Amino acid sequence: MISRYCRPAMSQVWSEENRLQRILEVEIYACEAMAELGQVPYEAYREIKAKAGFDVKRMQEIEEIVRHDVIAFLTAVAEKVGPAAKYLHMGMTSSDVLDTALSVQMRQSCELLLGRLYKLRDILAKMAREYKDTLMMGRTHGIHAEPLTFGLKMALWTTEVNRSVVRLQNAKEVISVGKISGAVGTFANVDPKVEEHVCRRLGLHPAPVSTQIIQRDRHAEFMTTLALIGCTLEKFATELRNLQRTEMLEVEEEFGVGQKGSSAMPHKRNPVISERISGLVRVLRGNALAAMENVALWHERDITHSSVERVIIPDSCILLDYMLHLFNNIMENLNIYPDNMRENVDKTLGLVFSQRVMLSLVEKGVLREVAYEWVQRNALTAWSQKTDFQYLVLQDKDIMSILSKVEIMDIFDFDYHTKNIDYILNRAGL
């Protein structure tokens, strides 16, 4: 299912061919640096650069025997290069190439995911401006509170996506490190200038201090960032699912021609894509937890993290790419029903103005506790007897002894609740 929607570019980032190509780049750049330092004959480096390549099938055949992927890779490359291959991997350990190559892949994934986030931010910002005056019900605890606008809700989402962009940009920098420092990170058998050269060529920074590996708190930060972006999508999707409830129907996922909602009930139009997003984020959170488990390793390293990462990092990158694709598609094609929004505002018979009535009484000198009691008794009556709240307020002798009819009429004005929407959008840069 995911592969149908995942961009070829993201699939390519996590393909075996790309992983091995990045590893080969690390080996070649390291050899290049050693040649410049006079540690490897320049002719040998040129021959390696010209001939180096790999055959995935051949590498797998070798790995079946040696049971070590990097050795299998180097053996397969050596078969193509010839005698000059003896200068590959000099003074290096497997994690030098594996971790550095993995950093490149994660950087590549970040670029693709950022592209999805930029698109979502643009979609939401446009909706924020378009619907800034579209009145809808604000709800707390699932209960009608006071009015806001659909544009304000979209502005809120836009700013959250902005934070996701910043988090992912930061995570990209955190993971943009390489290490070519040898078996336990001491540079005993490889010159630090080799690491500097390789990282510069790959657009990475040298890890200031490393062991045999790049420290896994970096990877955990990357993975928790992906999970947190997923949580944001879940938050949005959950809101859409609630707003699509039959009793509310303020928004609705697009229902395509020929689409079916239920095998049993032909009338159903379910928010299935939003539900899919709400489900898939659980995988991202689980993978993030596994990444945090990878932080604590024995001494200078063990390999308990390795097998886990080969699953969780590609899967989370591909999965988040898919989820962003789904949500972008939802928002681009969302059915929005302003009339239903307004109808839902009116369902509570004017109770949304209860706070303003209370505050107006307080401004006139009534104690807050007293004003609260006067307003609440009318509010409870309005709701229990399905009577217009404004009508009850106008009949209340205590309230009318303080407020005039003109003042009451002015209080029940929706513009009061939306007067600062433009200010909020401007503050958010929208």
C-alpha cells in the first residue's frame, strides 16, 4: 500500500543500491584524502576511482560465506578494481563507512520530507486566509465554548507545521555528521585529515568525538522528530475525523466517484484516510522508542543497534513521507461546509455569549460570583428548556436592573468574538 504513494525518490534513498553507493563514496573519498596525504599512490587512487563498483547479487553471494556485509562489499569491489583495491579501507573500521553513509541517507530523506512539509504549510496558510471570517464553534472538552473561525484553526495548524519544519531542519543538522576515526575513535590508524576530507566532500561535519560509531542520541533525536511530526498529523487528522461526525459535518474528506464506504451500509462516507494517519503514527512512535533504546551500548560499541536501525530508520522515513502525502491530499480536496458550521454555532441557543454577559455585569460593578450565578441560572434554563438565551436574559430582572436592552442586544454580536482574527493572522505571518 505505502509503495504506491511513496515518491520514487524516497524509495531510492533507502534502496540497497543507494546505501552501497554511499558506502562506496565514503571509501573513495577516504582513498582520495590518503592519496593527497601521500599515504596511497595517486595512480592507485585514480584506478580505484575509475573502476570501483559493485554488483549487489555478487556481494550477497560473498556475504553468505563471510557473514559480514562490509567485508563482502569490499571483496566485491576488489574484484572489479584489481590489485589497487588493497588501498581501500586502510585504517578504517566498518562503522566508519556504515555510519557516515547512513548520515548521508538521512540527510537525503530530510530534504524530501521538508518538501512535503513546505507544501502542507502553503496549503494551510492559504486556507487560513481564505476562511479567516468563516465562523465556527470552538469546543473545549468536546462541548461548545465560544465561536472562532475556521481560518483561525488553519492558522494554528500552519504555525505547528512551521515548528515541524524547524525541528526537522535541526534534526538534519544533528545527524549531518560523519566519522572516519578508526576502531575506537582514536585516529590511531587513520589521519584526522581523512575524516575532514570525507565529511567535506559529503556535506557533513566531523563528529567532534566518537567511539567506533557515531553516538546514537543523534539518531534518536532524528527519529523522535519524525515521530513528533507524525503526532502533529495525527492531531490534525483526529480533528478532521471529529468535525466529519454526522451530527456536525463541518468538513469532510473527499469521497471519490465509485468509492465505497462500507461493505454493509451503502450510505457510509467514512474519514478513512484520516483514520489511516491516526493509526500509522503508532508505528512512528514505536520506532522512535526503539531508537531511544539504541542509545545505550556497551563500552565503545556493540551491534544491538545495527539490526534495529536497518528496519526503523528506512521505515520511518518512508512512512512519514507517505503520511504527509496522504494529509496533503486530504487538505487539498477537503469539503468544507460553512453553513453547517454556522448552524452548529446556533445549536446552543446563544449560550456562547454567556461570558460576555457576565463580564458586562462585572464592568457595571456586580461582584463576579453574583454575576456568574445570574448568568448561569439562565444558561441552564436555556439548555434544559431549549429556550433562546438572549430572551431569558432580557426577562431576568436582576440582569435588566444593571444592563439596558440596547446593551444586551450589543452583547449578542458575533463580531465581538472575531474582531482580533486579523491581528492573530498578521502576528503569525499570514
